[in-house]
Amino acid sequence: MQVFPIPPASGRGILWFFIIMMVVLGAVTLMMGWAAWSTRNSRAEISPAGLKLVGDLWGRTIPLDRLELDGARVVDLRGEPDLVPRRRTMGTALGNYSAGWFRLRSGEKALLYLTDRRRVVYIPTHDGYSLLLSQSEPRRFLDALHDAAGGTAGDATDSTAGNADEASEGE
């Protein structure tokens, strides 16, 4: 038997390929880990500076004067088919967690932070999109937004048949 070795491939090209692949895989792993962490640690902070959304890549601070608080309301997405997210345009969707930019069934553009579709605050903005935010206490959240903006909390409407805060107390 005669053995004829195959000449090795250029070490540099393969080495760079594996280095690039390891960097890309590492970055993807970090982003997925951050997204998974965000599903449990997202929050909305209200201050005189604005409404700060803290979570994954889609977090931002929206000045209070950019929010159309007269149109803000508590909704249950099970009874508001036009507000249901239809298509993700740039966002994260992992299980019950949806965050980022979506198109709603009505065609409206929306920035979402949803974990519970029964207790949601809908807030239109002056910038061509709306916010849909899950909240443990949506009425209290809306009241705090109105207080921070210097308006009256009574201006906010509740479009659910019953108060979404009360509806979830038995669960």
C-alpha cells in the first residue's frame, strides 16, 4: 500500500474563518441571553424626563409631551382585535414576551412590551406610533403618567368591560 498525503489547506484562511464564526456565535449567544433575561426584567419608569422603557434592545425614553395621554387607555387585547400585534417588523418574540416594533391588526405601527395581554396600557404618541405596555396595575400606571405630565388622572379611559386590575385579582 502506498500513502499519498493531501497537502494541508492554507492555515490562515481556515483560522480566520473559525475566529469569525466564534465571534459571531458568541455575539448571538449574548444577545439571546440578554433577550431571555429581558423577558423577566423589563419595566417602565415614569419621571419628569419622560416614560423610560427598560428592557432589551428596544428600550428608550419618550418625553411626556410626545405622548397623547388623552387617547391613552387600559385595554384587554382579547376584546380589542384591532390592537392585537399582527406582524413583527423589528423586535423580539419569545413565548408570551413581545418587545420591539410591530404592526397591529389595524395597520398601526406600535412599540410593544407585552407579557400579559389582559392588562395592557395603550398610549398613542405624536410621532406616528403607539405604545402597548403590559402592566400589573394598568390604572395606577396611567394615573402616574397623567400626574407626571401635569394632567388629571380622570382623563384616562378604561375600554375594558371591567377594570383589568380587578379582573386579574382572582388569579
